[in-house]
Amino acid sequence: MILQFNWITLFAFFILSFIDILFTNRGLKKQRVFIKPFIIPFLLIYYFLSTTSLNILVILALMFSTIGDIFLLFRKSKTFLILGLVSFLLAHVSYIATFLLTFKLSLIPSLCYLLIIPYVIFGIVMFKSLKLEEKAIKMGVVMYISVVVLMSFLSLLRFYSVSFKSFILTFSGSILFIISDSILSVRYFGEKRIRGEFVTITYILAQFLIVLGFIY
């Protein structure tokens, strides 16, 4: 019965995600208010029902993500935009802590730390591509980019400490998160013509893959 309910919650997660993508594509912003806040909670329920080794940090990441989703629905308000970004920042910090606790430093070859270089280069290029004017916003964007790339880099270091399935799922999810946040940043602070559904698709897949990585 639990297994059956497990698949029902996963089905609901993807159905709500599909509807949200459809609403985004058609510019139905008001209708998204009744869909978006429930997507990640269904993923959280799926996580609860799929493993006996619950990780409180993963739960916190999903909770902060839900709060961020709600705030960003009203992002025309600068206050809600900032609160949404802070919520997602805390979600990434939760994932960072999770990744830190799931690998052993002694197993990582020293040369692997050089893989941070492509992340740093990407972060610099990404920052310079945005049209930022206020100093406070620049500092906030630098912090956010740093946290996101660090999250992905730490997921990469798990290669030597966890199963390949767990590694590839969480690492792929982290890359999709970078893509999603990059598109979102460009839409807010740069080229506005990038379609919003690309943000939603990559974000949904990112969350799903990371959670799946902690189930397997």
C-alpha cells in the first residue's frame, strides 16, 4: 500500500510540474499560484515514502525550495524577489551540508580539487554577462553564484564515496540546478527573451534527480 501511494505521489509531482510548465508557456501567471506551491511538497512526500534513511538536510532543502517557489510567484515585488532568492540560497546551503556529510576527504585525489577551476570560470563569465547596477545586488548575485557552483562541485567530489548511481543522479541534478538558476538570472538581470518554461523544466528535473540520488 505504501509503495502504491509512493508512485501516486510521484505521478502527482510530474502532473503538477507539467501543468506548471504549460501555464508558464501560456503566460498564465495567476493560475500558477494554485499549482507551483504544491510541486515540491509532493516530491518531499515521495522522498518520505521511498527511504527509511531520511536526511534532515534534504528535507530542509526541499522546504526552503517550496518557500522560495511561493515568494517568486510574486517576484514583481522586490521584497518577495529577495525573500525568494534567500530561500533558494538556504536550500543550496542545505544541499551543500548534505554533500559535505556524504563524502570522505581521505578518498579524494588531490588533483580532483582542480575541477573547481571550470566552476570558477563559469561563475565569472556568468556574473559579467548580467546587467547589474546596484552594489547590493552585485554582492548578492556573487554570493548566490558562489553557493550554487560550490554545491555542484561538492556533489562531484562524492564520486569516490558513494555508489555510482547516487553520484550521477545528484551530480546531474546539481548541473541542472546551475542551468536553471543561470537562465533565471539572465531573465531577471539580462536578456529577457529566454522562455520561462526552460527554468521550470530544469529546476524540476534538478530537484527530482538530487532527491532520487539520496533514495538510491
